Amino acid sequence: MRLTRFTDVALRVLMRLAVATGDEDPPTTREVAATMQVPYTHAAKVVARLQHLGLVDARRGRGGGLTLTGAGRSASVGALVRQLEGPDEVVECEGTTPCPLRSACRLRSALRAAEEAFYASLDPIAVTDLVASPTGPLLIGISGSRPAPD
């Protein structure tokens, strides 16, 4: 299974925001895009979607920036990936050139089961779990954030 670039960027944005501390100015979309080495326009679309999902608060102007909401901190990575990836099939059986095996195929159901196992393995992981050491300190180092007090 391969995640879309959108989902990958969304997870990285959430991870960056998870290490932000209350004693620093919230990072802007442009700063997060630079830290995560993704195009600003792509990061802006991701942030808009995460804001719509209630995972990120975005404020414009002076003193603005991005913050992770409580729902964002505790969000299940599996549920989030399901939401961002959408309901598409792992393989395209119908499409413009339908597969000749589609009426008696066992591969499709096996791939669906494998996809669900993939998501199920991510379900117990929260966004904040993704930034445990060594990831959190690395994110802090590359973004210029100060570590959260213990």
C-alpha cells in the first residue's frame, strides 16, 4: 500500500505542530512547509483540510500561526489516514478497461483485507505518539522549536 503525497504531508504537518510549545510563536504554514521540505501551496491545501477536520487551528495576521487542537493531538493515525486517503480501492477493477477476472476474483478481497490490517495497525497510534524520541527532538532541531518543558 502506498499513501498519497497529500496524506504524507498531512502527517508530517501534524507531527511538526505536535512538538510546538506554548512559549514560542506558533509556526506559520510557510515555516512548516519549509521545515518539512514541501511546496508552500501543497502545505496550504493540507492545512486547510486539517483545519476543516478540526485537527488544526489556523490564525492569520500578526500573532497568527498554526496550532494543533486537542483532537489533533489525540487523533488516531489509522482513522486519519483512512479519512485522508478516501474510500478508493487498492486496485482498480472496474475502470475504463474492466478486469476480466472481476466476477470471480479473490485478489480484490485479499487486498481489501490487507489494507484494513494496515489501517488497524495504525489505529492505536496517536499523533503525539509519532513525535516520541527520537523523532520529536529531531523535529525540534530542524524547525528551531524549543523543547516542551517536562
